[in-house]
Amino acid sequence: MNIAVCIKQVPDTETRPKIAENGKEMDKTGVKWIVNPYDEFAIEEGLQLTEKNGGEVTIISLGSKEIEPTIRAALAMGAKKAIRIEGPDNITDPMVTARALAEVLKQGNYDLILFGKQAIDDDMAQVPQMVAELLELPCATVVVKLEITDGKATAEREVEGGKERLSFSLPAVISAQKGLNEPRYRSLKGIMQAKKIPIQVVEANLDQSRIEVLQLKYPPQKQPGKIVGEGADAVPELVRLLHEEAKVI
Amino acid sequence: MANVCVVYEIRDHQIKKVSYEATSAAVNVADQLGGTVSALLIGSGVSDLASEAGKYGASKAYVVDSPDLATYSPDVFARLIASAAREMGATHIFMGATATGKDVMPRVALHLNSALAQDIIALNVQDGNVVYTRPIIAGKLHSDIQLNSEVQLATVRPNVFTATEKPTETEVVTLSLDVPSPRAVVEEVVTEAGGKLDVTEADIIVSGGRGMKGPENWHLIESLAEVLGAATGASRAAVDAGWRPHAEQVGQTGKTVSPSLYIACGISGAIQHLAGMSSSKYIVAINKDPEAPIFKVADYGIVGDVMEVLPRLTEEIKKLKAE
């Protein structure tokens, strides 16, 4: 199987983001960069499928040279190929990313194109679906289970209060949700091998962004409230406060 | 003139509440920009629901009703929304940011070559422009954005906007659109045991963490949730330990929730967990450790053993409800 996994470099989940001086971007000073956590489920799924069916996984990402360490981190899991689409690292418009990715993906003849369900920096959750519509491929998002037999696939995705089961044929686009699999740890061997894999750099058309960030703000700070008391004896007072003061019960 | 289209999500022949919340947001925009709000209902046998849209201010209800739509396909749904929006001349399209809404609307955006603000928590009209506010970095920051495209699309986070009744006479317009061939179809929807209330839709959540010590103690959480009519949630620690299903996980790599009341039981309050629940209206924390970070964001806290506090809390609330 010829599988593409599209990844994004994002700030580590421990990051306490600060707003940059221009008020419109996150300050990148001291930020630790990682492979988007949801993309790891996509990479793992690609690797498991090629281990079972033969073929290879290609990591694809859009960005500047700065993202290459993150591409290497993805390769270190066991992927054998990588493509970096030259571009800026701060694209605010998912459609710009989707169009560029689709342009490159079209040339690859992939049976399956995998993404994480959303990037944990902008939380847009749009690119996988847009790529699918551009390539006119079936698409299942937020997938927690995927089964493929003879070019036919079944995917389970999370919806409120349950799961939807979709069926479709390959080629297809999937966005991965936590629970799809257990991403493997990077072995030292994998990390060493990843250093030797050439990252192919390509160009793609980059449209004008139509999403304009006017400003970033800190969310209203939650003030610490009161410790009502200790142990079960504090409960009646808590209930009274919730009923009379907060009025939520 | 604004022509705001609200896509109604229908499950089991019922309009989801978030569709009314989106309608009220649409009414706000239409009132300020000058214009109208239309509902869009797509499915099989949905025509009789069209008049419901009038309760929250839609003056038109467009209906695409066909037996070919009895089986749901996201790509078909998306193309029909785009076609309908073109036919009615929509300037804005809103939908609830549910699993379905967030899946479908990017596809619509692509077909209309227009920009989408996903999962908005506020909107404001400034100088004739709609400014959309959305959480980023799991809600650690808020981003105010403007969409510079022909049509503006937005998905509206459930439980954030208020659905305000505005009884309006609704003109029902039937659209005959060709139903395209599906690329992917939903074969089955499996509801969780007892059709559990999802954390993203709940008004009250009772959530447990490592301090619960094990899955065998979750009945304490479930009993409290039952008397409150609440959903049950869990921290990443509890999910990774295999105690609870991932669908319950609240936090940066789980769900982001904004209930009226969030009760955190045996949860320390790591930054990643706070990212998922800090926009709750009221937070209660129960934890043995008085230094636990969760107490910094809790409105009310009890320092104590969840094993003792939870049963008492359930009991006291039962008493309150009995009054």
C-alpha cells in the first residue's frame, strides 16, 4: 500500500503560550516543537498497514526548513520517505494548506492519505476534509477504528453518545482520533535511520490567506474560589453554595 | 444585506439544541448587519420539522427532502449544503460544532471556496464586519478572526450561545436538488450503553482522575452523575490507565467542555486538563491534596478523600432534590 501521512509541527502540550508583541501570533521564544499528537496515531496506522500489506509510508508536511527536525521525528517511527512543501510556518487559513497538500498528493498515487484529526495549535480540524473534497475522495474524520480489506474500508468515528460506522472504497482520506492505535516509541535505531533519509523539498502554489487574525487574547482568568472545608462534613455547605450562590443545582 | 443560513442538525427526527443556539447567533448577526435568517433542513422525511425553525427567529426554512437521503453520507450532505446555499444566496452559513458539523462544514467551505471559522465561542459585529472568536491551543488563547471570503462559514460550539426564543412566521421553501452519489456512507450508528449523555452536550459533568484509585470506584462518580442528570468525564490519567473510555476524556488531547458545573474528583489539575474544562461556568474540586493546582481554578473546593466526600455529596443532593 502506498500511504501518505500529512503532519504538522506544533508547540508541546506543556507550553503556556504568550502572545507576541504584534498581538496576532504566539511568541515562539523557548517553545519546544513536536509532531502534532494526533498525527502520531496517523503515522502508526500507516506503519501498521504497510507492515501487514507491504508498501511504504511517506511523511508530508508544509513549512520552512525549521520543521525538518519534526519531520525527522516522524520518520524515526519507521516511515521511509518524506516530502517537505516549502512554505511559511504560520499559515492561518486551512484552505491554503489543503490546496498545497492536494497538489502534491495528486502526484503520489496514494491508496490512503492519513491525518491527525486536528492540529493542537489552531484546532481548525479542516484540512483533511478539504483535501478529500479537492481530490474527490471519500473521507472519514475522528476515526477510532479502521479496517481495510481488498480496497474496501470500514471506519468507526466518534459522535456524541456513540459511534458512526462508515464504509467506502480506497483511495480515501482519514483523520485519526486518539484510540485508533497505540503509537510506537521511537527506537534509537529508528532515530539514527531517520537522520539518513533525504527529505525531498518541493514547491506548491500557495494562495492568499483569507482568514485574518485581528488579535489574540488571553481567556478570562479563572480566579481561585474558596475552600469550603475538609472531608464529607464540608458537603452540606458546598451543596448550599451550589444551590443558593451559584444556582447551578 | 446579510442572508444567514443555519444548517439544522437532525438526529432521530429531532432537531439538535445547538441548531437553535446557532439560529440565535445568526439572528444577532442579521439584526446588526440588516438581513434575514434562514434554516436549512436536509434529510429524508424532515419537512415536518421545518416550522420548528420559526421558534428561534428563522423567517425562511429551506428543505431538501429525499428518500435518497435516508442513509447519511458526509460528502453528499456537504455538496447539498453548498448547492442550497448558492441557491438561496447565503452570505453566512452557521452550523453547530458537533462531530457532524465539524466534519461537514470544511467540505462546504471548499465547495464554496470560502473561509470557515471552526468552533466559535463568540461573535461580534464591528464596522459592518463579523469578528469571530475561537479558542486555539486547546483554549489557552482566544483568537479574533475576520473571514475575507465571498461567503463566511462558522461552526458554533454547543452550550455557549444561548438559544433565545423569537417566534417568527416561517416561509417553507422546498428545494429540488439532485442528490449526488455518495463516496462514503454511514452504515450504522452505535449508541453507547444506555445512550450516555456526551460531555460536550452536558450542562453538568462529574469527572474523575487518578485520585479515584481505580475503575472499581467509578460507581461513586456515576451515582452522583445520575442524581444530577450529568455526564461522566475523566482525566487523561484515568483514560490511559484503561479505567474509562476515551470518549469521556476531558482535556487538551480529549474534549473541550463548557458546562454550567464541572465537578473534578481526584483530578490534580494539570495544565492539559485545565485546557479542556477551564471555561466551565462553575468548577468544584474534591482532592486530598490542598496544593493540587485544580484548587487554583475551582470556585468551590473540598480538601478530602473522594471515597468519603462523593457518597455524602450524592446523598445531600438527593435530599435537596426531594425538597
